[in-house]
Amino acid sequence: MKYVHDPTQIIIGKINTSEKEIKDLIKAWIAISIAFAVVLRGAIQLSFYKVFIIAAVTVGTGFLLHELGHKIVAQRYGCFAEFRSFDQMLLLAIIMSIFLKVIFAAPGAVMISGPVGIRRNGRISAAGPVVNLILALFFYSILLISEAGLLKIIAFYGFFINSWLALFNMLPLWNLDGAKVLRWDKKIYGIIVAVAVVFLFLQNFISM
């Protein structure tokens, strides 16, 4: 994918962004939320609209903060970093969710320009899955104290989806985070994967 620099920069706090990046994030958020809602609709006895809202909240926080994790660490290293959506992959995610009931989450990536070696690239890549695990822990804490109802459903899927996103992105394949983290530090790679697997295993003991 060719990276196109957007000269229209917007500064939010300490984060540099652009109109192009914001549009790509929103587009990817909506597409991934639709894909997850289609799959989750079979497991949740609610209207598609409500399931979409649940997916948007859980996937939205997981997806957006995952990408912001990459972006913030990269910018701290003095790199220019912006998210770009993979439109064909977004379409594929929706199609696969409808016909195969399978989620393929490769909505896009943070494009980085600047001096990045194996070590820095590994740390930048690890930031996204680590953010997902932190979010999973946050949703799990809500899950433990919430009563049966919509909040508990949101907390459960927030826990599950963020754990799943962390593990999926840690696969050492293609241009996923896992390949870069594994190249940098095998021990850290193993720790992140192990935590994600444990979190996913814990869902079997959660009563709704």
C-alpha cells in the first residue's frame, strides 16, 4: 500500500493527526463494528442495532486505542505516524462475516516514517496488543462487579474481543504486530501471547 502524506495536520493534546487519518479511523471502526455485529448477532438475542452498538463500543475502544498505542509510541521516538485503512480488507471482513460467520480483522495499519530499527519497531508493534490486554482487564473488572443486563454483555464482549484482538495481532504472520515483536524479543512475544491465551481461556468460566 502506498502511503500518502496528508499535509493538513491537526494537533490534539500531544498527538499529531490529520483529516485523512481521522476519516480512515472512522471508516475502519464502522466496517469492523458491522463485521463483529453480524457474527455476534447469532449469539446475542438482541436487535441488530443494539448488537451494532455493543460491537462499536467494544471493538471501537479496542481498535482505536490499539492504533493509538502504535502511534503514540512511534511519535515518542520522533517518527511520523498515521493510520491508513485497507479498504479491500474492510470489505473482505464484512463479506466473510456475512457468508462465513468469521472475523478477519486487518482493517489497516499505522504507517511510520523515520529512523526505526528492529528494537524500536518491536516496541511500537507491541504497544497495540498490550493496550488490548489492558482494556481486556478493564472490561473483566467491570464484568466481575456487574449484574446481569446490558452492561454485563458489553463487559463480556469487551473482554473477549480485546483478548482476541491481542492474540490475533500477535500472530507472527504477514505484517502483523507479532512478526515484528518476535523479531525483536522472543521473551516479550511469549509473555504477551500467553496472557492473551489465558484471558481467552477465562471466558469459559464466566457466567452470564
